[in-house]
Amino acid sequence: MFLRESEGVYQFGQKRVHVKVEKGNQIYCRVGGGYMHIDEFIKSYTNTEVEKIERRDVLERFQNKAAISSITTQQSLNTWEDKEDQRAFSPCRSLRVGSPNRSVSGSKATSPRRK
């Protein structure tokens, strides 16, 4: 679970840890303003780091599902729009050329006024 980043610096889960070796090959981890023996450090921080990793894994899965859902929804909308476009140009539907109140030139057609 310890990954070396540089000399004396390791990644433990999501936590960056400064490690030193003292006389008699005793390994200590920097915690707060002091040092803790590696055995105590592992007992204290393993559970919390495992929980963080599990939570991150769940969040990544959720985000992946949300992204897939978004892509699927967009593809469905595109398919629906394509079908609508096909229906608009089908021979069974007449295309709307212009409104009955407008002439071909775009100016308003004159209609007889009633008195």
C-alpha cells in the first residue's frame, strides 16, 4: 500500500507520508508535528484510507454510469430527430410552402375590406 514518490516520501492510500529510518532500522512516519512508529501508523490509518479508496471507487462508478446515461440519452434524441427529419420529407406529407396570408414575395396579401 506504500508507493514511493521520492526519497523519504511515500503515498499511503490517498495520504502522502514522510518516512525516516532511525538507529536500529526503526521506521517512523511523520504525523502532525512529530513521528509515529510504522506499526502504529498502519493500525491507525489503514481503515480510513481503505474507506476513502472504496468511496472514490463508488463515486467513479456513479460518474461513469451518469456519463453513459447521458451519452445514451443523447443518442436516443439524435435517433428521434433523424426519424422526425425522415417524416418531414416523406412523400405522404406535403411540405408547407407558405402561409395563406402571405404572397410569394413575402409582402402581405391584400384582402378585400368590409365596410
